Amino acid sequence: MAPEGPGVLYRFVGPRVIAKRDDGIARGTPIASPEDVLRWVTSNTEGHQSQGEVTVTFVVNEAGTLLIADRHSEHVACAGNQPVRAAGEMCFVVRDTSVTVTRISNQSTGYCPEPECWVGVVAALREAGLEPTEGFDPRCEFRRCPECRAINLLKHDVFECVICSAELPREYNCQAP
């Protein structure tokens, strides 16, 4: 059963070895304004832009603040091994002094956030003075296999585990204890 309500927090459910690399300090940079994005891009993206677009790892922390980190960072490190309201990847186009959000996904196999976490992303972006896109692209759904416990990213509505071929549940189950 999926967590309910606007205050949903997602715990890290990925490999423990990845979470243990973190020392509990959030490595993500808090974004409170477009200027924060500009500063981050200026100091962190050498060689990481593709066709003028910068892709970052992001989380929305428990307080509702957007944190960003290098695209190759783990979400759990960005969040300091804390629960999040949302996680995924975000793309920006930065021109001179303007920042445009061009794409956002909820693709995080460490936190497995549901598509419903979109409301937290929108709130964090607007709080930072940034305009959100129309929705997640891609919009990801995750399921944990009841047989082998692997986390699966659903594709094309195929509810079959990629590891052991067991049938996956139709209901969200990644945050279940």
C-alpha cells in the first residue's frame, strides 16, 4: 500500500553499502533562488553540459527544500541519508542570468518515489523562484519483487521481475517494511 497524504516521506531502500558510504551530511546544495542554480552550475558543471542543458541529481528534503548535486551522485548522498519528499533527475538550461527547468524525472532506485511526489517538487521549485515543467519525464513507477526482493522500474506496464521473472504487485510496495 502506498504512503498517503501531502507529507509523504520516502526512506532510502537501495543497497545498504551505498547508504553506508554517506556520513550523514547532505552533499546536495540547497536551492532557494535561480541565482543559487547559476552559482552551482558555474562552479560544478565543467564538462557536464549537453547541448546547453545541465542534468543534476535532486532531492526535496523533509523541510521541502530542493537540493541538487552532480548527476553522478547518489540520491542518498545528496540527502545526507535522510528521508525525502521527492528524488530524481532535473535538467536546467542556463543562459546568462536566466534558469529554465526543462525536464524532471522521479527516477531514483534508492528512494523509489511515487509519481504523486510531484506536488513536493512543484512546491520546492516555486519556493526557489523556478517554474516547474508539466510533469515527470520520464514518470517512473517502482515495485519490489515479492520473491527475490529486487527493486524493479516498471516499463510498458510489464509487471514481471527483471531478475527472477516473478509477477510484481500492481500496488506500490517499495516503502513497506
